[in-house]
Amino acid sequence: MRCRTAAVAAVGAAAAVFLALIGAADAGSCLEAKLCCPGRDSACVVQKTPINAIIEDPTDKPCYCDHACLKLGDCCTDFKPACGG
């Protein structure tokens, strides 16, 4: 049982490090993700949660840093100041 507890602790620590490393991009910030794209570009996205995660909170949906987000209403919170929208 002791070995299993150590394994669970190691996985938890690894997950915490991973989340800390990707935390800036997951904040929903165009500036922090260094993204600003002209027109409509589906690759110009900031994922707030890991891909394939179950989204339980509507604020966890991805946000966009392309100028089409203004029409579609899915811009990241800092799109206008970061990208001049």
C-alpha cells in the first residue's frame, strides 16, 4: 500500500508542475499566449483547460485572439487591449 501511495503522490506532484507550466496560456490571455491574428483563424485559440477535458464551467471554454472573435463573441478578455480590436 505504501508504494501505491507514493505513486499517487508522484502523479499529483507531476500534475501540479504541468499545470503551473501551462498556467499562463490557460488564463485566457492573448497577451500571455502571445497571440493576435488577422481575420478568422481557428488556430488562434487559448485553451483554458487541457484538450479533451470535461468543461464544467462555461468560463472554461476556449477563447480566441483573432479579429473574427469580435463578431462571434468568443474573444479572450484582453483581446482589445492586446490586439487593438
